[in-house]
Amino acid sequence: MEILIGLLIVIVVLALIVVLWWVSTHNKLVRGRNLIQESWRQIDVELTRRYDLIPNLVETVRGFAAHERNTLESVISMRNQARQLADNAGHEPTEARAAAEGELSQSVRNLLVSVEAYPEIKSDRNFVELQRELSDTEDRIAAGRRFYNANVRDYNTRIESVPSNMVANQGRFEKATYFEVTDPVVRQSPQVNFGEVSQRPEIE
């Protein structure tokens, strides 16, 4: 009888341990998912800010260098495409959005490089301020992307790892989407330095 009671106690203790582990793992997955959503919202805010800054930057450049028509149209086209994809995706991260945002960064970079041929643009206070704001926004996007992708990596690893994947499957936790720029040229973001356009590699 004592052996049976002892066995029951062991079973109850083991069951309690399993339940506690299950609840703890589930809560970690929930926290991870919430952290990803929170870190993504910060990136989305900066992406939206970039959408708003670009038209003003383009119009300022157009005032000094209207014949840079192809470059200006490319920037606006990429900006509109990125914003449309953002709206279609409900402002959620997707591979298509990541690609479009990468192309937009490249287009903006090309525009800022092209203004080196126009000293009068670089001396315009409005342009310099817009350029500075855009550079700061790009830096915040890059930093936010690194933080977001690190959270996605930890969360996805937990979902795929044994035995936490059992909790993830039962709770219907789905893998999160990375937001990456794979082209090393696009990884370079424009930076302002005393009115000159420079490039600084973004470290992932």
C-alpha cells in the first residue's frame, strides 16, 4: 500500500512538473511573440516616417536639379511601391516588403550620391535638414531591424526546438518572418557629415 501511495505521489509530482513546464514554455512563446510585434511596430513607424520625408526631399532636389528626372522618378516609384505593399500587408513584415524597402533604400542612396554634382543643393538649409532627418531615420530602421531579427531568431528557434515545439504546435504558434536586406550594397545607408554625402556600412 505504501509503495502504491509513493508511486502515486511520484506520478503526481511528475505531472505537476510537466504542467508547470508546459505553462512556462507557453508563456515564453507568448512573450516572444509580443516582443516581436512590439519591435516591429517601432520599425514600421520609422518606415512610415521615411515615406513622408522622401517626397519633400525629392521636391527640394527637383528645385535645383530638375533634369535628374530619372533618379527622382525612381525614388518616388520605389517609395510608392513600398508604401502600397505596406498597406496591402496591413503594415506587417513580409519578404516582399523587405525587398521593396531594400530597393527604396538603394534609390534614396543613389539620389543622395547624385547631389554631389550640385554644390548649391548641399548648401540649401532645407535639403540639409531633410537629409539629416532621413539619415537618422535610416539609422533607426537599421537598429530596429537588427533588434527585430534577433527576437525573431530566438522565437523561431524555440518553436522549432524539441520539446518546446510540442507546445508551439498545440498553441498554434507560427514562425515569424525576418525583415532582412540581403544585398550588401543596399545595406549601406546614407549619412550626413557636414553637408557631404557619405556611406557607412550597416552592420547586421
